Amino acid sequence: MLFDTHVHLNAEQFEDDLEQVLKRANEAGVERMVVVGFDEKTIKKAIELVETYDFLYAAVGWHPVDAIDMTGEHLSWLEELASHPKVVALGEMGLDYHWDKSPKDVQKDVFRKQIHLAKKVNLPIIIHNRDADQDIVEILEAEGADEVGGIMHCFGGSVEIADRCLKMNFYISLGGPVTFKNARRPKEVAKHVPADKLLIETDCPYLAPHPNRGKRNEPAYVKLVAEEIAALRETTYEQLAKQTTENAKKLFKIKD
């Protein structure tokens, strides 16, 4: 069975056919998923979903692109939600230097505040990183994020950056891009990361794996990610699925 550690089933792209999407996921062997909320609207929807479906869990956090919109009340709300029985992580949080909606100093401040909160409530964190490898790692190191650890979500960095994250108690999660023919870095990382620190995800509805690239992504496609990584690591699909599911359960403290 598979564990998709990063889905956005709370996105409007799934409003019309969520039941069919969940059915296809189940048929593909997806046993559990973490629905990630990253602003007020998507967090509320994530909580609603996990209270409806017992195989879904939630992560709640504030996305760096929207860091400029985050208030003290929002941070207090995240702290309240951290005690929800189905909230298993804080995030996604981090830095995004691709879009310029939120200034870098604001992003860094909001990122640090969420790391502090995670340490206070003792939950792992899910890291969003776009074009900000060095700053992400430096902030994680400076703020003692190894205390809670977490996930480098949809990791696209180098083996060297992966190693620095692994030293801080982080898991490396790979998604659709690992299946792209020209994705040299994700393929290198897929072969390099220790088996007990590897996770898989879709980040659906975004980043659909080959041969569905460019279409709406969905949790069922996490099987394609697992198959690709298994081939790269020269192991069986079954072993890869089992290991990554065990890793996710351990990180999120999920008991059968």
C-alpha cells in the first residue's frame, strides 16, 4: 500500500469529482494521504476533509508566497489546530523566490515563526522550497529545526543539499518530476537517499508524473512515482511502497 504524503485535495480542481478521485487512488493502492492547507481557505477545507474521511490526515501552515497576508491571529489559529487529532504536521512553509508577492524578509520571518511554533507543539514541518536552497538550509540549521524534523517536499535540490537536510532529521520526498526524462537531479537524489529517509508524493493537482505530464495530477499517480524510484534504486516496487509507507507512518506518528 502507498502513502501520498502531499496532496491538495482541498483545491478547487477536485470540487467536481472528489469521490471518483478517491476511488481511483484506492484502486491504485493508495492507503493514506496528507492533505496540505497553506492559507485560510485551504486549511479550513483540509480540516473538513480529514474529519470526513478516516484515511486522510492534515498538515496546516502558511505558504511563503502568501507570507505577507499572515497575521498574529493566523499563527494563533495554527497553534490551536496543532492539537487536532488528525493534524500530523505543520506546513507547507518555507521560501519561494520564484514569485514576488511576498518580500524575502517577510517570507523568512513567517518561516521562522512557524518553525518556533512547530517546536512548541512538537510537530514535524513540511518545507516548500523554490529557488531558495541556501537560505532554506541556513534557516533550518539556525533555528534548530532538527528538533522536530520533517519533510523536504517535492525535493528538487542537489545531493549535497539533501545531505544537509538529512543531517537535520528531515525526510526527502519525491514527486512527479522524478519521472521526467530530463530530471537529472531528482533521479540522482532518488538513488542516493537512505531507504529509511525516503517519501513519495504527488503534490496533486500539480506536477503530474510522466506520461500524464501537463494534466491534472491526482493521488493515484503516486504509483508512477513509486515505480520510477524503485527502478532507479534497483529494488522492487513492493519493497519501495512498503518502506515509504512505514517511513511516513513513523514521521507522522500514525499507528495502524
